Amino acid sequence: MKLSRRGFLKVTGAATTGALLGNFAFNRKSSEAYAQTLRTRYAEESTTICPYCAVGCGMIVSVSRGKVINIEGDPDHPINQGSLCSKGSALFQVANNDRRMTKVLYRAPYSDRWEEKSWDWTISRIAENIKKTRDANWVGKDSKGRVVNRVEAIGALGGAALDNEECYLWSKLARALGIVYLEHQARI
Amino acid sequence: MTNHWIDIKNADCIMIIGSNAAENHPVSFRWVTKAMEKGAKLINVDPRFTRTSSKADIYAPLRSGADIAFINGVMNYIIENNLYDKDYLVDNTNASFLVNEKFSFKNGLYVGYNKKKKKYDKKYWRYQLDENGIPKVDRTLQNPRCVFQLLRKHLSRYNLDEVSAITGTPKHLLLEVAKIYGATGAKGKSGTIMYAMGTTQHTVGTQNVRSYAMLQLLLGNVGIAGGGINALRGESNVQGSTDMALLFHILPGYLKTPRVEDQSLKQYLEHWTPKSADPKSANWWQHTPKYMVSLLKAFWGEHATKGNQFAYSYMPKVSENYSHITMFEAMYDGKIKGLICMGQNPAVGGPNVRKEKKALEKLDWLVAVDLWETETASFWATPEVDPKKIKTEVFMLPAAASMEKEGSITNSGRWMQWRYQAVHPPGDAKSDLWILDKLAKQLKKLYKKDGGAFAEPIVHLNWNYGPKEEPNVHLVAKEINGYDLVTGKLVPSFGKLKDDGTTSSGNWLYCASYTEKGNMAARRDPRDATNKIGLYPNWSWCWPVNRRIIYNRASCDLKGNPHAPHKYVVKWLADEKKWVGDVPDGGWPPGTRHSFIMKPEGHARLFGFGLADGPFPEHYEPLESPVKNRMSKTQINPVTKVWRGAMNEIGNKKKYPIIATTYRVTEHWQAGQMTRNNAWLVELMPDMFVEMSKSLAKSKRIKHGDRVKIKTARGEITAYAVVTERFQAFKLNGRLYEQVGLPWHFGYKGLAQGFSANILTPHVGDANTMIPEYKAFLCNVEKEV
Amino acid sequence: MAAKAILFDLDKCIGCRACQVACKAWNQLPGEETRFFAAAGGYQNPPSLSPKTYTLVKFYETTVGDKFRWMFRKHQCMQCVDPACVKACPVEPVKAMTHDKKLGVVYVNKELCIGCGACYEYCPFGIPRIDDKTEKATKCTFCYDRVSNGMEPACVKACPTDCLVYGDRDMILEMAHKAQKRLKAKGRNPQIYGERELGTGCSKIYVLPEPLGYFPDLPKKPKVSEDLGLFHEFLKPLGSLSISAAVIGLVIARVKEARQTEEVTEKVEA
């Protein structure tokens, strides 16, 4: 029944725009002279999928000058047809939030504070740690002499919020490292 | 989900059990509502009256941890009153299969139980085979050794009075549910079951799910529109992360992780490739060698050769359970030195979090990748610990949010959907893809330069995602789909994969997702399929091979005529010799292959001999329960591993007489980092609370809005009391037992802070999956003074 | 162009509060710093409408007959067909409280508003709030920017179950009556609210699944205060030049005082 959902959203994969505008959507030109300007009118739009639960609702992200200025449901998406829940409706605040982490932080052993670090330093330090732990705890064969090629001293957790391609690379890298404590949210 | 979100609209009856869909998957209710507008009935079975219950035609209260008794009772009623779909059972399930003469069940135990090992020897949990090695059947379902008769006997113990005494569900409601849901057994009618963590987070979680699936099979509700067994998954890509095997026991595409016994590729393939003597069984897993070799080729490329068993030795071999609880027990014992957390927050979300946080203190190093400062990353900075005593080196890496990077995620209905980058991540934040790429390259460099323990799998790892700073996500997506290594072209579907090393595929299930025709996950064609049941086959893509409703051959009779012509999923056009509608479960003509193609016997299993804890679901009490098991002397799941020792105390009903359960709410999400940092959501639900009945509050002199202490054997928390009619005591065996409920989203970081409910939960898991028993434990409450 | 309306079919509401957040997101309103709000059962928050909150969902736990019910109602400006707030608005010649009669939208023109509070004082539902910082009246705008551009209001668009529907008022009323029939057939005792209230009705139409009495915060018989006439009489001699928030405040107080005196007189006479 929601024939006017679409409005002026520019992202349309559909040939159905005309039909959807239907009988009680109306023409912008005839609206009042003092009708307000839509704040998203000149924004660039792209589609995304909600990062909260696994319903997989479609969303439209409006961007102006490199900033997200609005996120709302994608009216063309067959699952949510423009609607969202309270969490999905709040996604704007994930894109614009001064509580977001913007620096690599490091806490040295026994320290009581974070310090900022560069990516280069951090990646090489983490890689060294992984290598050191892996090499020192490598199990090539078990007590019965059978080949196991694994390391039980490194754990890997998480991934349900990652993209498929990220999950795949993590899955692949972890196996190459011989990690067997490989787990994520699906288990709990 | 066997079906998908939109398909809920096709149901005649919807049973939401172990799920609070209205709160945790609100948009699912778009389709529940549409079904109800067409006259569908909504049944909600839950320990508490939720926002889902508020919409239900029938709300049946169920004591947490008693699902099996409930469903067994419903199934018993359905069998005894002939509401089941006999044709469906004979054609599609193992109901008619004869079972080994020595299979038996006594005192809550199936034959073959080893008390010392807490394990079953399953040698008698088998079919009787004929001289060709094909299971013997009795299509009349009368043979006392056929699965149907054994099931009937097993269920006969679950009469409605008995069930009511276990579940606390009033008998008249049990009857109403059995009748109304049982009516979907009629031809052309469909009932769907929506479930979630309320089902799985028990020591009998897997058997809970099984009982639902069996109910659906009895009623002929699997493979049809508006039917199925539908797990409502809670994280945007938890389906994809499972498919990609971020779990110790599987490889991508649900191939098995090599075990120590599988020393060679040959041994592995012999062990894990099922065989079937039945020519009518598609036995899909017979293709395991093609999928495994193609995976090894995707991982190690040119270094995976026939000569080295396609680098099979590079794959780690497991010999025990390495699941979440085991990991934290090993960490607590000092066996794990380093931990990498990709967007997971176990300091809030793990069971028994006091212990899990203590375990983090034993690490040499911790890497936490997230959008926010989590309780896990800053475990050393909590009020109760002294950072000066904690050795752990901690790296907190800022990650990009969903709209700041490009890639795909897979929803609960198996739809793989592409997302685009809208903006750059803030500051130094990077995509996980970038972080993993940088880390892999650095490790490859280190091992190439300095060598090290078994360096080959790392040095030889196939890792090339373009020359740019940001790895090319399309190259990764294409690798997952797979290539024909002879032509260099993308493989069109998994039917083309080979076991000779001439194809690669990072995940056979995702074969056909990114082909020479393009990126299927990015499709946006809004047209429905010819059967107009809401499949939208050209919108995004779904695994396997874009089949939107799986096991769909079961929706037709053996001639290919749909049982529900008005909402058919597939149907056979005899003249044109083809299936139309959804992508069928294999294109063979009707009647030539059994419908459940993933099982070697081609039939869905009412008798599930693959499970660790029995071929039929049997009621056992939760680890912590206020009552004795009425069904047998076997109090808890006999196969469940119970951890003892430090910080693993188990509470008894004297000290902790109240049942407790944990759950989620609409306004927050999981361990909270994505919502407790969001002012609009924090506004809606700013504080931790505990819900309880008026009778419990009265007896404890607690008033609505009071601060209340909740204690279990593991710990103590405080929360605001919500005293409400939505909570009621359960009448079990004539006595009243109270329950309380706690949301588990809170922690000590973020805008909204509060005690984590998981301080209270135990380290014990399901016998098959080790999913923690978050949903039923014992506590006590008192007013804070 | 026909007047618009929003249907609130409470029977379909799942209390997810998408509408509440979508309103904040579209109107870029900040989150409020709330705490556990016991008085409303524990789920509702913020406690009331405010300059930061134009709409909120209220939760009702109640027993109807022998059946326990948990019902949810989205609360906001009713967008009256004949809005008292517009009449009350002392800003002349162009009212700050603006009524687009064609669309049936009532919204605050913040450039003209003097924050006097007359709109709140005379609103039969007690809706508008005055923002202390900006000294402007605030309330649901019916997403005037969206609806005047051919889009539906943000709250309606977000609603997962279509318990909120936006459209021509005639059509919305028709839907309301259909919903009422559907609920009656299910044995409920539904009531439409907003169709004829205040005589000419509102643009927000509720289908309450149970009688009005189960929603104690909805005025049973909303009416425009008789003081409104008196208020304008008192204003007239002052002329438009002297209109300021402070003066209007004094006038409102004076009107109340006069009314009280009148009441006392009436009582004495009786």
C-alpha cells in the first residue's frame, strides 16, 4: 500500500518507478511555494546492506562532500521495501560518530595507557609476535608421531561482522598459519 | 534458513519458538504481518511474553530448557491423531527405513553409552541393509523396527499431562498449539518455524533444532513455500562467516576439517566422502574430492600439485575440540599466548565472562580489530584489575564500517548481497581486508627471509589481490567462486569443479556467485519468478546455485506435481521435460532421484544417527535446573562436557532457586559495541535491567524500578528491576518456579554502561556444537541495600 | 491536492521504535541523555516529547478480559484539521505556526517563531515544546520537507510492518475502518481515534485495538480551551508591535487568572 515510498530516491534498478508512484503520490511542482528543500537532494547515493542482524535489509546512503548525510531504507529492496528497524534507522550514527576509533592504539605490557602507533610499526610488530609464538609452539607431529602441523598457542576469534571476502581471507590465512583455535560468533 | 525472509508470507501458520523475531529481526515481521493479513495464525512459544508474543494468536509460555518435551508432545499428538503427511514421510524421510534390531533406548540412554567416556558407541544406530547395501524399507510404516514405529514409541512417553508438568505450559495451550500447527500437515497447507538462539543456547541445543525439523517433516513442511526450518541468524554476515568456515571443525563450504587420522589426502577423501549403493540417491557429498582439491588449489595455487597431494599436508589436522569455551579454558590455563579478535567482544559476549576476562590476562599479546574501543580490547583497564600486573601487549586496530568499504555479506536466507563504498573510513581506520592483506604480506616476507617452523604453507600461500594499496575485493570474490585453471575463466558453477587440480574454488558453495557473466551478488532485478511466491531470483544471488528454497523437490509428488499448486516452488512440465519455478534440487526428472540430495540415503532423517546424543530428541534438564528430570534418571544431556575446576562453579537449587535466562532487545545488538556507542539507541534503552514476575518481586520485597542484585555460582551483578505481568512463574509438577530474564548487551565501555549478564552464565555447551547454555541457569535475586 | 494523513494501526505495531529513531535521523535531532524510566514500565524512553524528541513510542501493559495485552502507541503531534495552535499563535500577519491546508500539515516556521508557548498552552493534546536554547517551539513537522517533495514521512517509511501508512486522508480513513472491521472479526473491541475528535478530526488516525480507556494518556474528549477566545481578546489591544515571548507569557497568565476569577464567581453564584 505504500505507493509513495520511493519519492526522489535516485537509485532505481527497476522499471517500475511510474507504477510505484501511483495515485496518491504527487507532483513536486504543484506543492506550496514555501515547500522546503530536501536536504538530500544533491547528495550522491549508493546502496548498502544493514550491518546489524541477518535479515539483510537494503539501504541507501546519501553522501555530500565526502560525508554521509543520510541513510534510509532502499525502497526497491524486496526484503525490507524501504523499511528498517530502530537499529537500522540509527546507522547514520555509525558513519558519523566521534566515538569511532581513528588511530591505531597500543598498550605496552604492564602499562596503564594507550599510545598511538603507526600502521607500519603495528603490522610488523604483530607479524613478529605471531611468528615468535607460532615458531616456539609449533606442533609438527603429535605424541604418536602423526603429522598434525598446527599451532595451539594462537587463537582467532570473530568474523560475523566481516564481509565474505574478508572472512575468506582470514579463514585462508589462519589455516596457512596452522591455527586450530579458530572460532567466531556463530559458535556462541 | 531452508527458505528465506520473504517466503514467510506464504505460510498458513507460523510458529516462532526460541526466537523473539519482532524484537531481534523486526523486518521479518513485515512478512509475518503479510501472512497474517491473509489469515495465517501466529503461534509464539517462549518463556517470557515478548513483543513477538504481543502479536501472536496463541502465546504458549514454555520453561526455558524444555523445548524437546514441548515439541515431542506436539509430535506425539500429531502422530496419534493422524495429522501427519504419510505420503511425504514415505517419499522424503527415513520413516520407512528399518533400524538395526539391537537399537534400543532405556533410562534416558540409547544403546551404546559409555559412562566413563560420556560418549556413545553408535554401532547399532544403523539401518538394516538389503543384499545390495541399500536400506530396507517398509512403505506401509507398520514394521515395528521401522523408524516411524520406533519414533512413535519414543514419543508416546510424551503425553500432554507429562509435557505440561515438564514445560509449565498449560495443557489447553499445548493442545491448541498441537491442533493448529498440526493442521498444516494437510496437503497444500504450510507451516513455518522461526527459531534463533533461544533454541540453540542449551546443552540440548542441537536436539532442540532437530525436534523442530522432525515436526516439519512429519507435517510435510520442508521444501515448500511458507514452510521450512528457519534459523534467524543474528549478525549481518554470520551466515557468510560460517560458510567461509571461521570455525575449527569445518573448511569453507562445510568440508570437514582434516583430523589427525586423515594423514593423507587419500585417507581424508575416503573418510569424508560418503558412499551410497542406492542408484536413486544423488548423494551430493560424493563430490567432496572435487571441492577439496579445488579448495587446496585456491589456497596454495601452483604449489598444490598432484605430486604433493595438492599441498594437503599444509592443512592443520585437529584431534580434539577447539571451540569457544575450550579456547578460553586453554587460555585460562596459559596454553594460548596470542589472540586475534576480529570484531568480536568476548569480554561481554562470552559465557562466564569473569573467567574469560581472566583468561585474557594470561595472553602475551592480543590484537583487537574493531570500530570502537571494546571491553575486550581494554580488559586491562577495568576497575577490578591492576594494569601494572598485566603483561599482555595489546593492539587495538581501527576498522572501517560497512559503508566505508566494498564487499558482500550473506543474510540468513543465504542471499549474498553486494555492498558499495560510500565514504572513506575516518582517520587511520582501514578495512579488515586491508589489515589482513598487510598482515599476510608481512608474514610471508618474514618467513621467506628468516624461515621458521613449517614456513611452506605461508611462503607458498596464494596471495595476490592487485597492485593497489587497497586489495581488490573483486579478485577475492572471484577466487572464492573459482577458476578453470586451463582456460583461466571463472567457473560457471560447482558442477564444473574437478578433482585433478585443473580447477580452483575457495568455497564450492559460492561457485556461480561471480562468473564470466559478472558479479551475481550485485544484481538488482526487481521481477519475481513465474511462480510469484516472492523468490526474486535475479535480485542478488543465493547459495547453492541461486536456489531460494532448498529441498524443493520434496514440494512435489513423485511425478513432479506440486502439493500446493497455488504456491508451487517447482513443478515438472512433462511435455517440455523441464522444471519451472525455483532452481530445483538437481535437474533430474521427478521420481528418478530422492529429494534430500545431501544425505547419502537421499531421505531426511527422522532417525538422526549422526548426532552425538541420540537419534531421537529426548528431554534432559539444563545443567542448572530446579527440578529433577521427569522423563528418566538421566538428569542432564549424558554427552555434554561439564568443565570443573577454577571459576567453573555450578549452582544448586537450594542456594539458587530461580531460573534465569538471557536475551537480546531491539534497541541493542549483541555485545553492544555497535549500539551502546550510538546516542539514538542508548536513549531508547540506557540501562541494564532484570525482568521478573510480580509474585517473585513481592516475595523478595522488590519494587519496580529498584536496584536488584542477581547472583549465580559464577558471580553477581546489579540491574534495575522490571516487575511485570509479562513474566510468570511456571507450574512444574504442581509447584511454582520463578524465572528472571536479563538482556546481555551491556558492558563497561560505551555511552551506555552496565553489568554484563554473562558474568552469571556457565561454561557448558551443547553436546554436539558446544554452543554455551546461556539460556537456562540458576540464580537468586535480592534488593540492593 | 488532497489533505494527507497517517494511519496508526496499533494491532500491527511491534514496538520496534524504528519510527522514533527514523524521526531523529531525518530531522537530525540529538539523542537524549536518558536513564532507566521506571514510571512507564521500563521500555519507554525518553519520558516525554521534547525539543530533541518529536515522537516516541509508549508501551501499555494491560489485561483485557482474561487476556494479557502489550500494546504500543506512537505518540506525537496529531496534526489537527483545524489546529488550535495555529489560532493561538500570536505572530502576525504570517503565523509562525504554519498550516498548509492543502496537505493538512502543521509545522513551526522557526524563522518567525518567538517561543512564546501559546501553541503549547492551547494544544488539546499538550504536544509542542519550547526549546530553551533557541527559544523556538518544536514538534512533529509531518516531515513537511519530505511530503512537500513527494516523499512519505520518515517514520512511515521506516515502519517494518506498515502499521504506519501515509496517504490521502480519505483513503487513510477508509483503511482505518477496514482495520476496525478486521479487529472486530478477531473479537477485539477497536476504536478509531482522530477521525472526528475536536469536531473536524486530525491527520493522525489511530486504530486502537481496544477501547480508549486502555490508553489513559490519550485525552478522552480532547477540546480546544475556551480561553483561546479570551486570549485573543486580551491580545488585540496590544497590537502586533509589542508581541514578544515575555508579553505573551504575561497575557496567558492574565487569561488564566481571569478564567479562575470567572470560575470562582460562577461557583459563588451557583
